[in-house]
Amino acid sequence: MKKLNEEVLSRRTFAIISHPDAGKTTLTEKLLLFGGAIRDAGTVKAKKTGKFATSDWMEIEKQRGISVTSSVMQFDYDGFRVNILDTPGHQDFSEDTYRTLTAVDSAVMIIDSAKGIEEQTLKLFKVCRMRGIPIFTFINKLDRQGKSPLELLAELEEVMGIESYPMNWPIGMGKEFLGIYDRFHNRVEQFRVEEDERFISLTEDGEIAGDHKLKENSLYDQMLEEIMLLNEAGNEFSEERINNGELTPVFFGSALTNFGVQTFLEAYLKFAPEPQPRNSTSGPVDPLSEDFSGFVFKIQANMNPAHRDRIAFLRICSGSFERGMSVTLSRTGKPIKLAQSTQFMADDRSTVDEAVAGDIIGLYDPGVYQIGDTIVSEKELFHYEKLPQFTPELFVRVTAKNVMKQKHFHKGIQQLVQEGAIQLFKTVKTDEYLLGAVGQLQFEVFEHRMKNEYNVEVIMERVGSKIARWIENDEINDNLSSSRSLLVKDRFDKKAFLFENEFALRWFQDKNPEVKLYNPMDMQ
Ligand code: G4P
């Protein structure tokens, strides 16, 4: 093995943030192909559609075709080891999706050029922003007619409030897509031409020298005009601002036709940050430190119902991991031997013997880990920063089907809530249990685990509320509670209102200006 320093510095760990259908699977697959981690196009896709589901995965996962192996994908390229963390979308969207962003050093944002910025991308973007994570943007599907590139950049600025620096610029699009003007490499990359004609180097003035077919096309002139505009009025390239998450480098391309992907990957690897120090109760922890440490950001439960095992996903933050090593769980101060561990590849779960800061490993979890747990190898214990809270948007009222099972019901709820699988609320007036989640899957997993692990069948009824706002001052008149603005307590006994919709929230604020409400996600 190379020296620890070299190993750690070669890591690049990122998540893709996008709205379903923007091309995350397609791009991931192309990246894995470049890295030689898969041999055939279609491997990741097949996984998505469920063809590859292994029989012992949790039932829900099987039905949805997601599996632990696609949660983290790893490949080597040009001396780098790249870890891609999956951020499930659609109904699989959950707090885990958000929490995954606490375990990366950068994010790749994919935008469908025809659709522009979509809801889920925006939600994930906000979390990256909150954490100052550098964001690299890939604007996809240039082989189709989409919005104009200038319009897309304006959207980034207006909707997301992030400045952009286009690393390349499309020449036409859709049926008339001719290629990209690569500002960074000072060359043009042509679309759908023979391999040896693909790249044209440019003069110092950024033009094609001599005669060229491309120069006869008016789209080429239009592109040059836009480039001039960008050079004069656009943002300046700044590695520092990219690293602070203030400026996003933008790449145009087409994942499906594998156009612009390699150029993107190479530029990404050049500018994306290596594993970054993370804050802890003992100050920032240097990833290059010899002492092993990490934190659990996700727990995947019950992948094998016969064994009820779980996997705790650990982001290694410093040092290196060796199978069988002895560590301490900071929360309890108890020693643990890390005998069973998993590393994730696109094709299979393989046993990991060694991994370093920046890598993600899966630890076999007989029920000892909680989300946010810190593991250290040193004698001196410390804790990594608490993981942020995410505001739920879906709520159900939950009861046990069989009233005789109350004890199990309460135990199950308490444990699952503690583990971070779901959020619990109690109505102030009637003491009913409500569960909150950011995605439907969390309810399904909850229901499944209550039945399988605690032997309790639950009844869940949808509550109309969608917007949760906490109250700054707990002194609140309980009579303000109604079905459209339901007063509840969270599991720390903090009071919050659940509003039916934006309108109900505004109406309430107009009527009760003295009640100060806040969204915890805006505060972190
Ligand atoms: P996701 O993981 O973000 O949900 O998106 P995915 O990669 O599955 O892509 C969604 C759809 O967009 C797929 O088409 C895919 O082929 C298409 N797509 C991805 N990148 C490009 C691109 O660069 N250009 C064009 N024209 N299409 C692209 P589908 O019809 O839904 O699926 P499939 O039948 O092709 O598999």
C-alpha cells in the first residue's frame, strides 16, 4: 500500500444531486465505465429497474430495485480513487438522502437542459449550500432541444443564488448540436465525428486556425459571441470560490451519448477537493492523521430478514481502517472490534481489508450504532459535529393495530426514532403520535421494521399537514391549535406547528404575529 498521505490525497468523494430523470444513472454508469469498475453499459440501469436485486435484500428494496451495493460506488481513474455516494430520489427520497451529503467532500449537480432547475435538485442544493460543499454542475441532454445556455446560467443565479463559471459552452443543441467549446482546455470537442477529428485545438485568441467546416456554420459564430460576452461580463474562474461553494463550474454535455463526460471527469478530478478536515469536539480533525476516526451517516436495516442484520455506513474522516481493528464508540465509551465490514462496488459487496480517510465502509451492525455516532481508535474520545435535522414534509398518525401490543409499539417507536429512521411528534392536546418524514419510503421502512423487528402491526393515516415550523418561545396558547395549524411537540418536547399548506402558514402568521416561527433547516 502507498503511504497513508498519498492514499488519502488520492480520494475524491462526492454525491450526485439531481431530480429524477435528469440522467444520474446514465452519468454514473459512464463514469464507472471510464474507471473500469463495470464492463457493460446497462449494469447500473439494470440495478435500478430491479433485475439485479439479490434475493436476500429487504423486501422493499427488492420491489424498488435499490440495493446497498449501489449506495456507494468506487472506481480508480488516473491515480485517483473516486467514491460516488447515491442520493435516492422519487419515493425513495428520505432523510438518508440528505444525510449522505454530510459524508461527501463535493457534489455533482446534474440538470436536464430542457427542464432547468427542478424541485429535488433545489432541495439537495440547499443542503450543500448550508454546508459549504463545492458543487460541480453538469448540464445534460444537449443532444436534445433545451433551454438556451444563457437562460440556464441565469436560472442558477436567480433560483439557486449561486454564481457560475462555464468551463465549456455548447455549439448548437438538439439536432443541431455540433459540440462544445472547451474554455478550460482551449479546444473544441466535436459531437458525432470520427475519433481522430474529435478535438480541435484553438489559437491563443481562442479561435480555430485556418479554414474549418465548423467556421462556416452560423452556430459557431453565435457561440463565439456568447463566449465573448462571458469573457467580458461573466464571473472569473476562482478555485478558492469553487472550494467555498460560492462558484460552480458548469459543464455542458450528454451523458447518454457519452459526450463531454470524460472531459468533465478529468476537470472535476483536477479541482474537486481531497478529503477535508471535519469539526469535532476536539477541533478540526486532520484527515492525514494516523489515528482512525469516522462517523455513521446512514444505517440500512434488515437487508437480510433471516438475520435481521443492519449495515452502518461509516465515513472515514482520518487515518486508515484495517479489518479486525479495535476502536471505541464515543457515545458509550465501549470498545468494538471491527471484524465484519463491507466495501461497496457497483457489482457486488466485497470485503474491505483496508480503507482510508475519504472512503466509506459498511460495518455490520447488530444494533449498536446510531446515526451520527463517532468511532475513534485513540484513547481520547471525541465526537464529530452533530448531524443536522431535516424538516419533515409528510406526516402520518400512527397507532398499534392490536391495543395489547402497546409496550412493543412504544419500544419500537422509541428505538427507530433514536436511530434517526423517522421523526416523532405528539399532538399537544390529544397526545396522539404523529410521524414525520421527508419521503414516503421512510414510512414504509418504519412499518416493515415495526412488524419484523418488534412484532407490531401499525395503522398509519395520512395527516394533511405538510409544513412544520418550530416556535421560538415555548409559551404558547394551546388553543391556537386547529386541524390546519396543528400544535405538536417533537421528541425533545419542543413545540411546533404543522400547517396544511403555505396558505395556512401565512394566514396563521398574519393572525398571530407575536408567535415567532422558524424552520430548523434555515438555521443550520
Ligand atoms: P436518473 O437516474 O437521474 O433518474 O436518470 P437516468 O439516467 O435514468 O435517465 C433518465 C432518462 O433520460 C433515460 O431515458 C435516459 O436514457 C435519458 N438520458 C440520460 N442522459 C441523456 C442524454 O444525455 N440525452 C438524452 N437524449 N437522454 C438522456 P428513459 O427513456 O427514461 O430510459 P431508457 O429507456 O433510455 O433507459
